[in-house]
Amino acid sequence: MSSGTPMRIGWICLAAVSAGILGFGIVVVVAPPAGDALLYRADALATAGLGLFGGLIAVIPFRAGERWAWCALWFYPVFWLAHLVFRLPPGTDRVHQVVFLALSAAGLLVPVRTFFRAPTEGHHARR
């Protein structure tokens, strides 16, 4: 595996999770379920925003190796674990929650050495 492969695996996994969240949010904004359509649309808009911002973090600063982005994106596995444990909506099948939990955890763990390796000669350690 080349040195860039773990990072590529990481940001692609995280971008896929972001795309799924963004897509779900957009679908519900456009076609909310029966009930309180305004509440569903408001929640869906926030969901779409989570997917959009997470995706931007995954493809720009995370991909560039920014440690803060790696830390911030731990929100995804925590989010999906909470949905799974507390049986939160959407849906009742839980398969998507397990898949997104696995993808987000893999996206953060596979390239972990990239974010926490010792500084190379000529570079100063981050403080």
C-alpha cells in the first residue's frame, strides 16, 4: 500500500458518509413524510447542512492532513453509534447506521498514522 493510500481510503469513506447524510437531508426537504412538514423540513435542512459541512471538511482540510479535521470528524462515528444504540430515526432497519458507523470509523482509523506521525527532519512539530 502506497503512503497516500490510507489517506485516500479515509477521505473517500468520510465523503461517502457525508454524501449519504446530505442526500437524505435533500430528499426529506423536497418530500417530507406525512405529519408536521415544516418540522421535518427544518430537521432535514440541518441534516443536509451536516452532510455538506462534513463533506467539505473531509475533502479539503482532512485530505490535506489537518489534525483538527480528523478530530472534528469523530462526530460521525459518535453520531451513528448514538443512532444505533438509542434506536433513533430514520428507519427501523438499522443497516444504514451500521454501514455509516463502519465507514466513518474506518475513514478515521485507516489514516490515523498520517495525522499522528513524528515530524520529519526539517519540519517543526505542531504545538
